[in-house]
Amino acid sequence: MPTESAGEYAPVQSRARSFYGRYERKEDLEHQTHFCPGCGHGIVHKMIARAIDDLGVQDRTIMVGPVGCGVFTYYYFDVGNVQAAHGRAPAVATAIKRSRPESIVIGYQGDGDLSAIGAAEILHAANRGENITVVFVNNAIYSMTGGQAAPTTLVGMKSTTTPNGRNAATEGYPLHVCELLSTLQAPAYIERVGLGDNKQIWQAARAIRRALANQVHGLGFSLIEVLSPCPTIWKMTPVEAQRWVRGVMENEFRLGVFCDRTNERAVSADLRPVTPDPALDDLPRILGVARERLPGSEAQAFTPGREIDLEVRIAGFGGQGVLLLGEVLAEAGLDAGLEVSWLPSYGPEMRSGTSNCHVRLSRHAIDSPLVASPVVLVAMNEPSLRKFDRSVRSGGWVIYNGREFPADCARDGLNVLARPFTELADELGEKRAANMVMLGALLEITGVLPQASIDHALARLVKNPRWVELDQRALARGRELYQGSREG
């Protein structure tokens, strides 16, 4: 029997257009998935792909893949694919949907991924009513890692961590995700379906398509929980596993619709006045960041045709102003109209613990905030220097807070500016301004930002006028140090 698909008719038996024509995970198995015989993931994959085809949204769909047996979604679905850390798919899906609201975002997770480490993520995404679609595959056990008990494992069910069966007194009761999320006010549609027989599979396909259509129509958060067989870990044949879904799992996890606000959401969406999202060019005004070309700049950031892709690693002890240095650099980059990222990394939660941050400035979209091979390393103490100096790319710079650069750290192709920055800052009246002296040297070396951008960033980040004035003098001192080193 043919099925309607995006305005055309295609045989039910044909491969969904949203699947790749061949699976490249293994060259010798290009037409096979990695799933065990009888696993429900393959069935659910087909349902999702068919729904994407039927709704005609393949070109704007982004799948957020899980950790677990469904990890290889990006090998099968010919859509945008993002891999999320364990349990974090709802948070990643939220970020994608908010940054690309025209996209159709699908979170795909198993029970260990969603209901264990990811429980807080799914709870808060649902509570916010994010306009995403979540497909939750529940086989009541950790399958990929060897069969440990999951939050959804049934009472009495044996696993590698509950060899005598789950005991409610020690392991608690199975977590009912649909029932839990349906108590919230924000979700639009929540339903639990099963793969216990053909009738259930038909209902599951219908529910998944509806959940995806809700997102297309902007109705809010939808989640479909799918009770799925796992023959390998359950130690059953595929037929026995399917019967177990129907005869046992259903007794614990009732099938049905737990939340359906789609009708009222559809009406309210029709009546809601359309408020356009702010244009990207207007965001600097909203954030209080100047975007006009700033006067008085001698920097080369705005030289026509000049490419900028500055990667900086800043490291030192807590209390040395490592993170503030990075923040000022990043904020000034925003002020100058560049793409920026700032990623902090903390050591022990105490003063004098290690601390470092990654900063990137570019004219182009930044693919990752991580700085593995910095162009500039700002090392505020010797341990930080020795930890990161070998990562500086050839031709790059190390700005080191010390009287002399350690001889065993020197190498060909490495530019070094070593000065006692803390002592120099103390001469200005406050040794804690050493970070700004080092920033001044960095700015003079790289020449990527106008001074006016730095001034705007300082005014936003440093509220005490006395400190702003001191930081400005420290920046000027750092610039002089580099200029003096060139002249010398």
C-alpha cells in the first residue's frame, strides 16, 4: 500500500529519504545498522525518518544524538546531526532551537541517558516548554554498557547490578517519566507507546509523527516514550522480547496520552501577536555593546582584507585575575564587531588554585571555544608556563610573568616576552593589576583591537572608577614594555 510522503507517493517498503543511501560506519556492512536483531531502535529510527519525510522538513531537521545504543544516529539520518554528552541532549537541543528557531530539533535518548544522568535536563527543558521533540526509548536497562539497572528497571527485574532483582527498598521504584513530566504546566504533548505488536507499532509511528508536527506548528514541548525490546541484554529471542514489552512492561508503564494541550496551544498561537525576534545587528544595542567603528584606534583589526583568528590561552593561580583578563579581551572583541568565545576552566574552589581560560577572536563563526594550540599563551606563573608552553604553535608568543624565561622551555619558533609583571604592577600602586599589564602587552603584540574597545569593555566589567583608571595605566604600561623590547 503506498503512503503519502511530502506530496508524493512512495512504496512503504522503500528507504526513507531522510536515511543515507549507504551506512559508512563499516565498509563491509553499508546496508546494515549496528543494532542487534529484534532491537527497537531500528524500528523507531524508521518511524522518525518517515515522519520527517511526510512533513517535508528534512532540510531543516537537526538530530541530537545520545550516549548509548542509539549513539550512531549520525551514520543513519541524512539530516543535521549533533552529538551530545551523556544526558545533555535536551540542553543541546534547547541551544540549537533557540539559536536556529527555524530548525526542527529532535532529541533522541535512551532510558539510561534521559532518566538517569539526564533527568534534570529533560525536567527543565519540559518545564520551560521548549519547542523541541524528544523521542525517549525505554528498554528498562543500560544496554550498551552491559546490562546494569536503570531508573526504569522494573521491581524484581535482574540486571548486572541487581542480580537478585531490583528491590524497591534499596534501589527504589521505576521512574515514570511521562507521568512525572505531565504534572508540569508547559509541555504540549506527552504520550507513551510500545513496540509489543503491529498495532502498537502503528500507534507509535502515529504519535511520533504528531509530536514532530507539533514542533512544525510551534506548539511547544512534545515527548514520546517508546517501550522497546532489548533481546540481547534481556537474554530473550526477539519474539519473546516483543511479548515481554506487551505482557510485562505495559503493566508497569501504562500506554496512553498523559498530556495533550495541542488544541489550546494551536488556538493561542493563532491569536498571539507576532513579535519578530531582534535582528542580529540589533543585539549589540540590546546588550549595551557599541558596534560603531571606534575612533582613535591604531590597531590593525579593521584593516581591509586582514584575516583575524586569534586563539589565546591564559593561565595562572586563582586570584591573579586570569578570568577577568580573558573576559576583557572577549568583551572588547564583541565591542569591535568580532566573533568571540570565552571558556573558563577552574581548579580547586580556593584562592591560589589553578585557573585558566580559552579566548578566541575571529572575523568568522567560531567552530569550538577550545584553544588547543594557542597563538598566544599568557602564563602568570611558572607552573602554568610548564603546563601549556609546548602547546603554543610555531611562530606564536608566550607572555610570561617572570624575570627570566626558563631555558628548558625555550625553543625555535617561539617568541617570548618575559617580565616581572607583578612587580611592575606594584610600582603602579597595586600588584593585582599585573593581569592588565600583561593584557596591554598582548594587545600591542597582536594589534587586533582598538583601545576604545578595551575602554568600553573595562567600563562594563570593572565598576570601581579607581580600578578602571588603574587598569588603563596598567594597559599602557604593558604596551610600553613590548615597544621597549622591540627597540632593545
